[in-house]
Amino acid sequence: MFKIPLPPPKHAGSSSSSSSSSSSAPAPEPAAKRTRAETDSSDALIDDDDRNAFAAPAPVGLPAGFFDSGAASSSSSSSSSSRAVHRAADEDDDEDEDDRFKRARVAVASQQQRHVALPTDTDDENSISSTAVKRLALALEKRIAKNEEMRIKFPKQPAKFVDSEVELNEELQKLHVLSTAPEFYGELIRLNTPNSLITLLSHDNVDIAIATIELLNELTDMEEGDSDQQQSFLLLVRALVEGSLWSGLHFNLQRLDESRNEESEAVHKILGILENAIECETSMARSLYEQAPALVAWVIDRAQRFTDKHDTADDNRLYASELLAILLQTSQENKIDFVREGGMDSLLRAVAPYKKRDPRSVEEAEMLANLFDCLCALLIVPEHKTVFLDVEGVELMLLLIKSNLQAGKAAVKVLNFAMAFPNGDATCSRFVDKLGLSAVFPWFMTAPDLKKIGTPERQFEEHICTIVAGLFRSLPAGVARNRLLNKFMEADFAKCERLVELHSKYTRLLSRVDQQIARERDEYEEVDDALENEFFMRRLDVGLATLQLVDTIILELLVSGIDEIRSHLLVLLAQQRLPVSSIDTIVLEFIDNLAPEEAQRVAALHTEFHRQQAARA
């Protein structure tokens, strides 16, 4: 097997994000990595020192063998084998052949540096016609056939087929211009070009495969356009998938060596093709998971694997984590399969090292945020909250919070999802048992520095208030609920004052937006559903959800039966000139937007408050 080193094409429409990052950052490590058994003890989910922080013994975690796949090792062996064949071919060549190879490389570089113009039927160089597209497609088929013929005729004489390889690469470069004219994708499909490109993904010359990957990445990169153009992208993606795109991409992920810059960039573009396919049609996320489990396993493993225990996240790990989040957020079935295969435990192990250190780069911080987004996506499924408990998810999130590092702020969001209705009762009980109140309430009083994680303060306050509201909803009368109520009596009712402060803050913000919306309503003769949704989203943006949670917590405290809390809250509201009726309005609107079971609970709370008010009158 002879490998011609083809440099990346220099065409105007190519994406520069991966290439620019690769040139500035050190190359990633080779694909062979540590197994879980070889990882440093600091990567353990909950170590012995951590367990001492909790009152109760931790439950036994679920086994997690799914992600210790052979994809990485097979990738390394495949790449090594491929390079060994290349070297063997090179060693068999004499000096004249070496000179010929060098001239071929110069020819390829020169060909890629000059402008490749698309042939047209008119004198207008910017014109692209159906006939010109057909010429390009047929020329590619001709070059493929010629290259196959020469390789079969002279399998052990690379000098004989090197020219046909250069010509094939040249035809691939010409096809890049079609990314600016997606309306001709149908013509490519009719001429069977997608299947030809899929075939080239398994070409013996890795650089031909890389050139094909770059072309596919550009052709499938859907930009904003009219519905006809979007349909063209969709038709091309479907044709590629029907032609075994997933298998071709996985084959290259196994043989590419990420320690080489150009091959690492190719891996990045493969991930881009996967994202492009899902962007064209969200059902592709499920298709990918069902039809290409080995490819998905590679993405999952790459998203959670450092190149070594002291390294930071590279571009490909960041992209893989982003793609994993897309796969899980897009499909309910993917969430279920992922957890069934041990994914919850593996994600927790991936974030566990950050209880002792912060991310070392912006890329690593983004990667960590993607992994937390994956956890949140999994916890949308109610049954997964039980798995989260079994693999000690609550304990790890509390350790992250107590560390006061970057990961702790993201852990609040995960606990929000884990303790939310429905099926969050057991999580709330575990949270209190493991001393979660003392971990979270300091941030209820004062939000931490959120600049490094990029979370808006309003969003963080919403997460904290969701946790507190979830505790009131889930904890039955008893020791745990009394501990929660006592928090609002500590430090001379400081947390009650914080509640009223939050109520006042978000009431003002919402009032301003409501006034603007009222003026806009007067300008319209009729307000349709789309405009109503826009108004509602604007109210959410300024903190409507947080205000609803705060007022629900206030109601919980007012009907708690503790006169000191009740009287202190009413005095604070009066001092701020905030009538109790303002809480009524917000809570009633909240009830209208809740699920039936939860709406019934909050409505009963509201009724009990007014019953007590009437009894005291």
C-alpha cells in the first residue's frame, strides 16, 4: 500500500475552525489509551476520603464495562498496520521511484494551491450548470476507474499508479465548488456520485480518504437558505446514509492516527459530518445510534477519554462531547439505550476528576459543560433518577459543589434535574441525608462567581430555587422536612429575607416587560398564538420561572405552621410594599402551566394559605 501525502485543499468554502485550532494547539495523542483499571486513583467517582463527608454509607455503583470498547485499540493497530504497509512499499522502491514520488507530491501541492475552476457552459465563470455538474461527476467516475485499473495491474509498483492518484485527488478538489450550489445535489444523486464517494472512504491511500472526508464535510454543511435548498441537503444526506456512510466513517476513525495533524483534522471533519447529518434531519440521531453502534461507541469513548491523565481536552474530544450531547438531547430512545449500557456511570466517572481541579483551558471547560448537559439530558427520563442514585450521583454532585470549583456550579444544574418532578422524591431524601442543605444554601444566599462557566446569574438562581422548591414538594413531615424549615429560621431569618429580596427583584423585572407587552398589544388588532408565545418567552427571559418558584416557596413557608416564619415573612413583604395578592397572581399563573398532578398540589397549597388567612381574620 502506497500513501501519497496530499495536503489539505485550499478552497474558499472550506471550514477553517478545525485547521486553525490544529495549527495552534499541540497534536492529540495516539488512539491507544488507558483502560479504566489503569486510571489514576484520583479519577475514582467517590474515594475513601470523600465517603467520610457523608453520614450514611454510599450504595454500590453499577458496573460500567460498555465504554471500555476496543475501538481505540483497533484504531491504533489499524493505523500502525497501514503505515507499516506504506513503509514496506516505500522500501521496495528504487531511487528513481523515490524521485518520481517526490515529483508527484510537488504536483499535488501545486494543483491544490491553484484555483480550481468549475467548467461551465457559458463564458460566465460564476455560472454553474447541470451539464457542468454532470461533467464533473463523470470525470470523477473516470478517475476512480482508472486508479482502480492501475492498482490492480501494478499492485506492487506504486510508481505505476501514482499519477492516477494525483488525478483522482484533483477531481475531488473540483467538486468542492458544488457546496455553493446545493440545488444540483439531485443531479449528483442521479449520477450515483454519493456511492462513489462512500467507496473512496475505504481507499488504500489514506490521503484520498481524507480528501473525500473533507469534501463530504463541506457538501453536507447546511447553511441558512430556502426550503428547496434545505431539501437538497436532506436528499444528499439520505443518499449517503443509504450508501453506508456510517460504516465508511467508522472505518476511517479506526485507521486515522490523531497524533498526525492532518489525520487529527480529518477526525474532526468526520465528527462534523455526523453533526451535519443530524442537523439536516433530527431522526438521523436515532438512525446513527441504531445502525452504527460501533461508531457511536467511538464517539462516546472519545468524549470521555483524555490522551493521558495530565492532559487537557483537545479539539476532537471537545467536538465528540458536543456530538454526544446532541445524540442524547435529540432522541428519547438514545437516552434509554445509553443508560442501559452503563452510560450514567461512565459520565459521572468522566466528570469526577473535576472535584479536585478546574479545567485547564477554554476547550476543556466547554467539554466539561457538554458532559454535564449529557447528564441533564439523561435525567429528563424519570426512571433514570433511580440509576443516578445507584451510581452515587448525588454524592458526587455535592462533592463538586463543596469543592467550590467550576464543576460545582454545573453540578447545581444536574441536581435541579435529578430532584425535579416527577420521580425526584428519593433524590431529595438522599440530598438531605448527605448534608446537601449546608452545601447549597450558601449559594442560595449569594450566587458564586459565574464568569468562568458562562452561566447567567438569573439562570443559576433558577436552578437553586428549583432545588429548594423540589425539597418542599418531596420531603414528607418528619426530621428531613424540619431540617429544611430550620434553615429559614437560622441567622435571624436571613433566608426569609433573601426570599423576599428575590421576589422583589423579579417582580420589578417582570413588571417592566409586562408594561412593554401591554403597549405592544394595543398596537395589534389581533394577537395570534405565535405572538402570544413570543410574549411568554420574553417574560421567561427576565425570570418568570424563578419568580414562580420563589412565590411557591413563600407559600410553603406561610402554611408551614411555624408562626415565627409566617409573621416574619408578612412583615418583610409589608416593608417592601409587596401585597400578598401579588404572590396570588403569580402562583395562579404557575398552576395553569403545570402538569395536572403538580398543579393540583400547588392549588391545594394556595387554597390552604387563603383558608388560614380567613381563619386569622
